[in-house]
Amino acid sequence: MTFKQIKNKPVVKVITNRYVMILAIFIVWMVFFDENSWINHNEFDKEIDKLKSEKEYYKSQIDSDKAFINKHNDREELEKFAREQYKMKKENEEIYIIEYDTIPKK
């Protein structure tokens, strides 16, 4: 097969068309090399999604903390929480902590 025979094939004519070549170069440039390339946009979109999910997580944490604070505004609730969580006690008071063994015996 000679060069002229290869050059006259329809596929080669389309590929070697100057407009097709310029379009191919433009697409490669926009996908890989440009500052605002498709790859960079995908990375930014993933980062945006990650930040949005973190924002929702922190909003839910803030809401649960607000509910916790509102619940413990009452002095009795605050005292109950301090006794249960931090083992605090009043003066002249003894506290007995009973722990249950959850490991089944053989």
C-alpha cells in the first residue's frame, strides 16, 4: 500500500482535515492542560460536595448541642447530669457505683 492509497481513504481524509485536527487539539487542551480544565472542575466539585456534607454534619451537631444546653438549663437536670456523668456528689454524701459484668461466664 502506497502513501497515495492511504491518503485517499475516507477515514484518513477526515482525520487529516485541518478543522478536525484543530478541534481535537482544542478538546485535548481543554480537558487536560487548561487552568479551568475538566479534571480541575471534577476535583472542585468533589471538594464542594465534601464541604457541603461537613456543613450538614456540623449543623446537626450544633442543633443537638443546643438541645442539650436547653435541656440542662434547669438546675435539677444539670445536677442529675453532673452526678451521672462526672460522679459528683453533695457534701456529706457517699456514692456507690455498681458496675455490671456483661461478659458471659463459661
